[in-house]
Amino acid sequence: MSNATGCNATGFIVFEGGDGAGKTTQIEALAQWLRSVERTVVVTREPGGTPLGAQIRQLLLHGDHVEPRAEALLFAADRAHHIATLVRPALERGDVVLQDRYLDSSVAYQGEGRDLDADDVRRLSMWATHDLVPDLTIVLDVDPAVGRARRGDSHDRLEREADDFHHRVRQQFLAMARQAPERYLVLDATRDRDELAGEIRTRVAALLGMRA
């Protein structure tokens, strides 16, 4: 559970999964529903949820080669600033935070994809965020080949990695979800988007003590 002091019936909800899984679509659908039932929602992403993060995002995803350990550290730096200046304040106000990617992405992409030690990468993010863990992590699972086809000709520096890299990332997401099923919702991202949105809404309503 998130450990933002003073939060009641709030939710820190993170969307994870491979590139092209449809996270943006489902975040938008969930945000629209929550606002329709008069919940205050903050939608953000990593990297890039703050002005500083936007600069780090440019370096990480659209710049030149970044050494793997430097890559992991840059993601952690963005995360530390993002959580301290945007996410925790929002949770403390009682807002619902919907976030595109968080520490599981670092564990999957840098820990497994880049063949760094996954436990080391996780510890780095936990230190950077004062141990803030999402209330719910929604993993939109998609085969890397499907994700690549969905993205078309638009690929950032990580998306351009070989399919083997993305297969390792996918398996890491699924492994983390198996280890803590009470905190994850894994969905087949190739299913109908409205069906997915309905399942997500039901799980989030239960988390927040609401009616779907």
C-alpha cells in the first residue's frame, strides 16, 4: 500500500506493461470515469511527469547511447524528484494518482532487459522514493511483436531494442505480478479496450470503496 502520510481512501494506481500495450488509452478511460464520479485525479508518467523529468526523458528516450548503469540512475533521479514534488503531495491532498510506469519498469527494463541486478535496481528506486509502493499495479500484457506492430514506425531508444530484450522485460513484469497477486491486476492487452476498461474500473472501485 502507498505510505503517503494522512491519505484516506486515496489511490496510487500505476499502469505497467510492454511498449504498445495501450496504457495511455486505459489511463484516459479510468481518469474520465473517476472524474465523472467527482474524484480528483492526477495523471502523470515516468519519466517526464515534471519539468525536470521532461529533460531527463529526452536524454533517456531520444538521446544518444546511455550506459546501462547510468540509465538506471537517471530513471531513479527522475523518480525521486517526481514522487517528492508531484505524487506524494497529490496523495496527501486525497487525490487519486494514475501513473504511466513506475519502479517495476526499471526492474523490468534495466534490471532484466539490461541484465543489471533486478534486486539492486529495485532497492535503488525504493531508496529514491522513501519506499512508496503503489496501491494497485495494472499490467497490460502484450506480446512484443504485437506491441511493435501497434507502434508502427515510431520507436524511441528503448523501443528499438531487439525482441529478445522485450521478451525478457515482459517475463519480468509477469514474474513480479505472480509474487504479489493481491497488488496486481494482469490483463491481456489484446482484448477489447472497453472490456479492459470495465475490469479496471471494477478493481479500482473496490480499492477506493466505490461502486463501479
